[in-house]
Amino acid sequence: MTGTSLNRASVPSAGPGMQREVYAELLKAAHTYEAGTGAVLESAGILLDGLLSEQEGLPRRHSSSERSAFRRAISSAADPEPVAAAARRVELEGPSRVAAAARNVRAAAQQLSTTLNSIADADEGLRPATSADLPREHFELLTSAISTFAETARKHLNHR
């Protein structure tokens, strides 16, 4: 036996029950994040529209306090850490194709978080660095990554 195969042989593999729990934990965190961020997509659009309107010299349709409430809601919903933590646990459990799908969920959640936070943090009077379609596109990428992970995990668990 080579050193590599000896090391692999000495590491106990988690059973399907443990994998199922870890996969379910990621799905729960991802769906919670998806619901939270989905709920603030309209707020992000309103903030973006307001920034663009202001640049064109048009009056804003929402008050400063309304815009502040939108920013707080976006910042609160856009924390991807629970998804990232759960994805890291899946990566430890494997196998590689399920771990890769978990990494994609984590990356999509982080990308959406970055996009939403850039909108929430945009200074009024400055051109936003985010196109109006980007939040929705990144949300759809997250939704797709979650579906792909669920399908990959299901196939792995049912294949055993």
C-alpha cells in the first residue's frame, strides 16, 4: 500500500446517515438564504432605480427613511455565512461531485451577497457599479446551484 492509500484507508468514512444530515443542513441554509434574499430583490431594484434617477436629474420616488429601511433589509438578508458554513461541512463529507455542487452553492450565495451589499452600500449621488438586472441574475444562479446540489446529493444518496 502506498502512503496515500494507507492514509485514506485509515480515515473512517461517514455513513450515509451523516451525509444525509449534512446535505439537508446545506439545503436548509440555502433555502433560508434564498427566501431572505428573494424578499429583498425588489428593495434592491428600488435603490438602484433611485440612484440612476438621481444621476439623470430626476426626483427620487422614495424618502430617505424608506431608502434606509431598504438598505437595512438588504444588509440583514445578504449574510451568506450560514450557507458557507454548511457548504464547508458538505465538502468534508464528500464525495467530490457533491462537494463541487456545494462549492457552487456557496459561491453563488457569496456572489449574490456581494451584489446586494454593493447596492445597499452605494453612496447616493454616485453611479452604482451594479446593473439593474444583476441582482435577479445572481439570484437565479443561486436558485440553479441549489437545485443542482439537491439533485447531485439525491443521486449520490440513492446510488448507495
